Amino acid sequence: MFSNMLDQLGIKLDKVINIVVDNNEVIERLSKRMTCSVCKHVFSIDSNKGNLKCPKCNGDLVKRKDDSVEVIKHRLEVYEKESRPLVDFYAGKGLLVNVNGYGDQKEINERVMEFL
């Protein structure tokens, strides 16, 4: 459907970026994610440290309900069934670029930008 929509709009994809990280890393990252209840910035923080405050505005940091390990595992299962076929589809068209998703945001962004 997406490809048909792009065709109708006259848009041609040059590349499709796939950031590759194994499931254990995804679970670890998302289970540490916390959001400021005031400014909405997102942080990776160990929530076992008690009452945590936002370093930007001093608001309370909260853990999203959908960032529990059980929910994350379910989301990964859904991804495998529903989204993973897109990886194969774009690989078959020669458009897929796999990018190493380990490291900090700056490192990953630099890797992605090498292909754009």
C-alpha cells in the first residue's frame, strides 16, 4: 500500500534505513525509558533509584505503562509478524540499508547520515 501511495504521488525511494538492534537490547533500552511529567522529555534512567526528577525542569519522571518488559516483548512479537516482512520486501528491491543500532544517539545518527 505504501509503495502504491508513493507511486501515485510520484515519489521514488532511494533507500530504506533499517536500524538493527537485537531484542534483548530493545527490551533493556525501553524498560529504562522514563518521561518527564512536565516537559515530556524522555530519558534512559534506572527507575530503581527512587523518586527521580527531570534534569531539565525538575518535574517527576514517570515510567510509561507500555514500557514494561511483558508489553515490550509483545510489541516485538507483533513487529516480527506485521512489520518484518517490509524488511524483506525492501531488501528484495535492493533499497534496504541495515545500520548498526548500538551506541548512543549521536553515533547511530552519524551512521544513518552516511547513507543519506
